[in-house]
Amino acid sequence: MRAVAEEAAIDIELVNWVPPFAASTGSAAVALALRLAGDNHTEAVSYTTEAGLFQSEGASSVVCGPGHIAQAHTADEWIAEDELHRCMAFLDRLADWAI
């Protein structure tokens, strides 16, 4: 850029920071979510979430939800209807567990 305009510059300012989140297979939240989902594995994705903040303060945390990250936060974001049904069933099981 400076070859075109000597005054060109890039300033980087950190305005926010969220600690990374890594779901621990030994955490109570992960164990509960896997049991309620009828699943036995976790996946890692490269985006941020408040779960890292909760985990850094000692709260057992997990991130889960319907759909696939490949369809999320895009111009044509969508969730398949069967994913919503699976999510509602998960939430029903969570409510039953909480009672």
C-alpha cells in the first residue's frame, strides 16, 4: 500500500477478547449433553462463543444446537426441519432431567 500512498497504514486495536473454549470430555455439562443427545462424541469448530467465558470462571459448559456450522451465519443460512425436531426432543429431555 505504501508504494501507492506513503501515508497508508493499518492500525490494529484489540477491542474485545473471549477466552477459547474447549469442551472437556470429563465435564458434567458435556456428559449430560451427550447422554441427552444420545451421542458419544464431540466436535471442534473454529468460532467463538461465550462458553469460553463461563468455562474460565469454573462453570461446566457445552455448546450445542440444531443444524450444521456450514449452513450458519451465511447469506442463505438454514436449518433442516428434522434438526429442529431433534433439538426440541433434546430440550424435552433436558426439561425432564431438570425437574
